[in-house]
Amino acid sequence: MLLKPKRILQGALPLLLVAAAGAAAQDAAEPANDPLDPAPAPDEVETGDEPGLLDQVVPVADDEGDHAENADLATVPEAAFDPEVPTDEDRLVREFERYKELMTNDILDEADNVAKRVVELAIRTKGPRSRDTAKALTNLAIVQHKNREYVAAQQNFQQAVDILEDSEDRLAAALINPLKGLGASQLEAGRPDLANRTLGRAVHISHVNEGPHNVQQIELLEVLAESNLRLGEVETAKDIYDTIYSINAREYHGNEFGMVPSLMRRAAWQHRAGYVNDERATYRRIIRIIETRVGKDDLSLIEPLQLLGKSYFFADTSGTPSTVGTAPTTGEVYFKRALRIAEEHPDADWQLEAGAKLALADYYLFGGNLSRARSAYRDSWELMSADESRHGMRDEELGQVVALRHKPLPQYAGEAVPALGPNANRDLLRGSVSYRYSVTQRGRVSGLKIIEAQPPEFESMQNAIQRELRSRLYRPRFEDGEPVVTADIAATHIFYFRQVDLDALRDAAGETGESGNMEDLSDTRPVSGR
């Protein structure tokens, strides 16, 4: 079956691909299935937003599904190499090695171009429906995922899945890696419903090939838990993380230190889900494990100590009572201990010390102790001003406002929700709210003003945005070591709504004699763009 180059490479070298793939595809009886075409991501255009918390869980594809060392794709007899007249297989090997090098060094734009050439060469040398072409497509999709080109990434992951299903079977272990990537891209594109199904299938295939609850599926389960959390299925996500914990406990029996990375991810999830009491218990366990294994003054203690301290910025919203009766009621002791380790450990550098000072200053600001906060911020400024090579960190951390406490703004208005099915949100429309605000020397929002809302009838969305912004706390911007006001910060928030809800609001406004804005919304369009 002939691959659709436009789908594969998103416009890169399509004619060349057709020529390369044509001979191998002459006997194809059916056209390739179109990949999923989900609605574009309901993203929030707002300054200061963190990038999606999932890039680290999509590995480069290989035979084992873990890393970029694709043995089959890179294996060519040594005698085939001719530096003066390189064959396509020579070029394939060299381009693939170049791809791995670029990915290792995080040079993503160039890696994208190289990955497209690898796809092109794989089709020429191995055939358009070969396992090697599926691997090349997967590697291209990984770069696109990292570049946040989620629609293109989904299409190429799906093409890789289609090829492997045709050349092997629907339960082949080789499917796990592209399915994991497809699910991660669907999740970041705002479709946790699709991600849930895709990742559930990958987990099932892992069960079949590696046995139930095997350690290789932990990354899959972590992304699956995230997709459930975004769907609002908090209890399901909690059950998945309990499964992850059980797998790790079995895998690292007698070696608790090996569980620390997984426990750190567990604590981060507990924080996001509102299980703050559980989060604190997890960080305390991590700290005890590190203390027992490497000592009470080890540098690896700094991060969990600071995160444990930051947990006291928040209240538990899970409804479960705390099981810790003698714990401190504030996080100051943890921040101070982290700073002491950073200042006294012989292997600590200035970045660690500066970060520890900033964390303590943020804590004081959060607690309203402004004099201590200013003193700690001033110490941080001086440390990061001691040498010109440090100014980059100073400008990033203190030369602009930094959100310390904030929640995502709502993405859906009225009855619009992220519904199930690949085309479920096709008829959603896109609205926007533009606003301006300032951040005071104390890190509070002031002068908040809605500049424009389209459509203006969704007043509940405007009110929700204003409530969230007024509750936020920022680290203020600093000049010469002193906090200053940052004025006229402009942002636009994108949201999604149904036409029927807008019509209902307009009808209600007409019945009450209100003069709603009934003009045609030229910037309102279907989410799918169709």
C-alpha cells in the first residue's frame, strides 16, 4: 500500500517520496488508511504558561522500544560502504547516526529535517510497508512531538502503527512504542479521551508480550494516569499510580533507593490531583531513603526538601485526612535545610545555592513576610550578579515576573466539554478573552482589565479568568536587587464553546431586554477548521 507522503512528511519532499516508494508499492491493492484527525489542541495563549508536563516520556524508537539505537535500521554490511560512491543504504546509516546525535544534543529543528531524509531513504531501501520504515516514521514523529507539532506527530505515529499491523499483527510488541508516542501526542493536543484508548491498547499489548504488570509498562501507565486526570477521572488515575507503585515495589525489592525517581513522579502527580497530604508523605519517604543510602547532607536531598516545603503553599483538596500528626505546620524548616546543604556541601555550585536562596525567598513572599523575602531575594540577586556569566540566570529568575501559584484557566464555556470520539468536538467554536494587568512589588495582580471578549456573551468565562488571575501570586520583577512594579502585561486566553449555548445566552439577553452584541463574529470558527 502506498504511503501518503503529504501525511508522512507534512509537505517535505513529497515528489521524491512518491518516486522512491512507487516501485515497491505497485502491487498494493488498497490505499493506506487515513490516520486519526483529531480537533486541534484547545490551547491557552497566555504568557508564563508552562509547557506541557509529558516530552520526557516519548523515547526514540528502536527494536526494544526504549531508545534511539535502531539496530536493524542501522545494520549494513561493512563492505557496502564506499566513501566515494555512497549507496542509499550508506546514506541511510549515516543520516540515522546524525539523527541520534542531533536528538542527544536537543537540536530539534535539524533533527526534524534529518528524520525526514531517513524516512525517504528507508522507503527507497526497505520498502514503504517495512518495519524499518515504521521505525523511521516513529522517529520523525518523536521530533515533531518534541517540537509541539502534535497533529503531524499523530499522523506519523498512526502511519507507523498501520504499517506494523499489516506487516506483523495487532498484538506485536513493536506496536508499543508508536502507540505510546501516539497517545502522548493525543494527550498534548488536548484529546485525553483518544489518548486513553490508545494507551490502554498499548498496555494490553505489553501484558500479552511481557506479562501482566511488567516494569516495562510503567511509562505507559504514567501517561495513562495523566490522561485520566485530565478527563477528571481522579480515582482511576490514583488506582493506576497505585499499580505503578506495586510494580516498582516488586522490581526494587530490597533496594528502595532505586524507587526514588518513580516516587518523585508519584509525588508530583499527587500534588496535581490535590492529594497534598499524600504528597508530603511521599516526599518524606524519599528523604528518608536518600538519608539512609547516601547521608543527611547529600546534594540529592535539596530537590525533595524544596518540593516538600512548597507543598505547604497548598491545602489538601482530596477530602482525605492527614495521617501525619507531628509534622511541621510550615515549610520553612525544609527550605532552610536545603539552603544549608547548598551552602556547605563541597560539591555544590553557585546555581544550586542561588536556587535554594530563591526558594526560601519565595516561601517568605508566599507567607506574607515581606522583609525576610526582600532580604533573601537581595542575597540571590547579589549571588547571581557576582560574575557576568551568571546574569543569564539572574535575568530569567529575577528580571521578569514568575508565577508561584496559579491554576490553568478554563478551556470550555457553557456545556462544551472534551467529548469522546475522534470527531466529537468538530462543531465547537473558538472564542477569546484578551486582558491586561500589572504585578505589584508584592507579587499580586493589580489593575486587571478585560480588553476584549469574543463572543462577549460568555460572562462566566470572563469572571472565571478574573477570579483566577486575582488569586495568583508572582515573584515580582527586580531591578538592582529591589522589587519593582511590572505594568501592562497583555495576554489572550483561548476557549471553546457550542453555538447552541451562545444562542441560548443571546435569547436570554433578548428576553430580559439586554443589548447583547449580536454582530457576526468574524474570528469565530470551528475547532476542526472545516
